[in-house]
Amino acid sequence: MLPNSNWNYPTTVWFGENRVIDIDKALEQLSIKKPLIVTDDALVKLPITDLLKKSLEKKNIPYELFSDVQPNPTGENVQNGVKAFNEGGCDGVIAFGGGSALDAGKTIAFMSGQKASIWEFEDIGDNWTKADEEKITKTIAIPTTAGTGSEVGRATVITDEINHAKKIIFHPKMLPSIVILDPALTYNLPKHITAWTGIDALVHSIEAYCAPTFHPMAETIALEAIRLIKENLVVAYNEPYDKEARSYMLVAAMMGATAFQKGLGSVHSVAHQLGGIYNTPHGLANSIILPYAIKQNASAIEEKMKKLCKYTDIEEPSVDSFIEYILELRKKVGIPHTLKEAGIPNDKAKEIGELAFKDPSTPTNAKKVDAKDLEKLFLAAYSGDFDLL
């Protein structure tokens, strides 16, 4: 007997090269008269941001710009963005950038009319029902990296800087109303960002595929996203102006985020803590932890890994074969083998395990894990020793 399930799927997506110039049409469709562009300090200085701004100016559309967003956006970033939104008389948000800018932009739009603290909307129980839905502002999301897939998500990850913890903020109306997927915006990404974000999308898809919840549509989408990443990430890394590879990576990232409504797992459980404690870039943390988590979950995912290997043309289908593929992929795109190589200390291993156990990603891990298991996962990823698992 199949279990009862509730399924949700994404939003309107406009895909194609140079589609960013259609921003005026998106604003008109949503009746947004004065948007707040939310981006980050690095991106705001680049020509692609000028392209967005000029597209608005050409149509005489007024806007405000907010770029005080950290790589792991904080509650203070959101608070300052809400202030800029309200003081600027804005009525919509254009979230423009990588996962951090998208998460910040979505959260600013969500919080722009709320009276409660952001932390009251953490994704626990039915906290989301506390929000005043009439005061949630519409968002247009324009990703400039192929990674988080936040453009099709109903949640964001924001750092509670006081408690040094990453928290998931959720509401169904956080889902952007229109997404513009423009591969041209990703051509000039630094190579390490292409690698980190690309494997982040891969982690989303693998963890969703392995999650034990029943969601056959999400599971199938995850499978295809993995195949697309396998065929296109290295090409995008080595040939950044390859339009097809960049396009497929953007699509795969969106698919991975669509799939992970089925669930995530221990890679994210630990990576979230590294972001909160050490400000480690999320994609980098995920990229390093991934093979160790697959090994730890091996007993629960053996048959799924065989199926995945066959689908992606990996010889001798097995958990170990897929781990070998991941290790080789990481070498090709310059990912460190261990957290130690990435400069992460191991002095808080027990704390990381305990915090990771409480993370919302843990309940949908491929197999049941406790705080000690997650501490071992961290230490294995720190040292590179699979035998610790």
C-alpha cells in the first residue's frame, strides 16, 4: 500500500540566453512598479549586474539596490534589506545572484511586511502559519550560478549570527513568482564557483534520490539531474562559454532543488553547521562531505546506487563505483579531498554532530543516524579516513 503524500512543484520559468533583458515583462506581469534588486557586494561590481540595471533603466523602471549580503546571509542582512525595501517604497524584489543573494532576496520579500522576528518562522512544526500572507511580497529570481536551485524553493537558509547556527526559514509563498534562467549570466563565473555550485546541485539530487520518503516524480527528476550534471559539469568548468553545458547545469540545479522536496540528508546536516560556525561556503562543504556520507549510508542505498550507476553509465554498478566516480569528479574540478585541506578545524566535532542531528535535513537521511554518527561523518570528511565511518 503506497503512503499518503503531499506533493508541490515549481513556478513559472523563463529559460534562454539573454532572457535577463525580459525583466520588464516579468515586472509588468506581476504588477511590480518599483523593485528592490537584492544581490551581493561582489556581484554588484560586475557587468552582468549593469546589464540588469540597464534593462530596467531602458524602460524607465525605477528601482532600489541592496547588496549587503554575506556568502552565508545573516539575520542582520535580512533586517537591513527589509529596511531598504520599506524606506525605498518598493513593491517587489528581484533576487539576483547565487544562492546567498537568492535566499536573502526571498527572505527580504517575505519579511517586508511581517511584525514577528525572522526566527519565529524557522521550519519547525507549523511556524509558517504565523505569517501574514497578505504582506508577503512577490519575488523574481534570477540565478547567476548553477547550484542551490533556490530560485524554485519555498525555503531559505539564514545564519543566526548570535547562536552561530544556520536556520531554515519556510513559507509556501516564498516561492518566486517568475524565474529567469539565463545561461549567459554564468559564463564568467570563477572556476571554483562553477565547481562548488555544480557539486552542490549534485548533492541535492543524490540526497533527494536516496531519501526514503515516497515521491516518485521527485525521485525521477533527481535521477535526470544527476545525469545532466555528470555530462556537463566538467565541460562547464573547462569551457566556461559552452552555452549548452552552462544551460544544462542551470536546468540541473533547478531540477535538484525541485527534487529535494523529497528530502535531503546528512551531507546537508553537517554542512549547515560548518556554514554557521566557520562561515564555510555551502557548496564547498557539501562537495567535500559527499563521498563520506554515501559510504556511511551504503547499507541503505546499495540497490539505488546500482540503479543510478546504470542510468549514468558507470561501469560495475555499486556504491563503491559511484564513490570512485565522485572522487574522480572532484579531482577534475579542483575540490579538496578533506575539510582539513579546506582549512576547517576539528576542535568542535562533538558539537557539530549534536547540532547536525537537530538539523531539518537529518530525518530524511537515507538511513537513521544519531549525533555520534554525524560526528563520525564530520571526522571522516576532516581526515579523509573512510574507516572512521
